[in-house]
Amino acid sequence: MQNTPKSFRKFKKVPFFLSVVFLALSSTALVFLFWQINTNKKLTIAARTEWQEEEARRYEIKSLAILLEDVAAERTALDAHFARSTNVVPFLDSIEELARKVGADPEVDSVDPAPSGAELGVTARARGSFGAVYKFLELLENSPYELEFTAVDIQKISGDKAGETWEIFLRFKLLSFLP
């Protein structure tokens, strides 16, 4: 052992061993932290993807709600054009309202659904001045409902030039009728 240098003889093995153990622990900790970071990264990506899908779904729901609000007015207008067999009353009320609007006194005599169920036969009359009766007829022709007149009869009932009373008798088919 005499050939070994002096500095090597003083070399302590305990600090070297501790250094190797510290290196091994540090390497193990580094690998563990790297693995933990990768796991967290995968969880973050999955959470972000789920969040984006949920956000897209909420956006679609909001878009659909806005679309339904926009279409609601159009649907109301479209529903006003058709009368349903389950509820003919709004249609009849609208006819009477048109007559009252121009100063005529309306009366619906009969309502007969066609055997096919595709149209509705209506017989009505209104009384008032000639102008009111004529305007009532014009309003019916220009109503949002699709009507086909089968009979129209306008007669002077009573009165003189200053206070004449006229009556209009109408028979028509409602073609925009849903069974």
C-alpha cells in the first residue's frame, strides 16, 4: 500500500457514499416529479376538453333559444293564418272583430266542417251602414285566412238616405283549415 498516493489515503468513503445516495434520491425525486407533471398535464388537457365541450353545448343551447325567440313571432303570424279544427273560436272571433272594427253588427249563423276535414264552411251576416258592410267585406277578402266566397248578398233592409241599414249575407269556405 505504499505505492498509493497520500491524497488517496485520506479519501473518505462516507461522504462519497452519501453523495451517491443523494444523487439517487434526487434522480428518483426528479423522475417522480416528471411523472406527476405529465399526469397533471393529461388531467388538465382532459378537463379543458370537457370544459370546451360543455361551453360549446351551452353556446348551442343559447343559440337555439335565440332562434326560438326569433321564430316565435313568425310562428304566431303563421298560426294566425290557419284555423284548427280543435279550436275554431279564435277564427270566428276574428271575423266578428273585423265587423265591429268597421261599425257593423256581426252574427255567425253556422259553421260546417267539410267531410274531408280540409276546409270549413261558414255562414255569417252583418248589419250596418253601407260603408260599414262594404268595408267588412273588404277586410274579409284581405284577412290573413284563405277564404273562398261561395255566396255574397248585400241588401238594404230599412231606412231612408240619411239612416239606411244594410245587411250582408256571406257564405264562404275557410281553406286554411287544419283538421
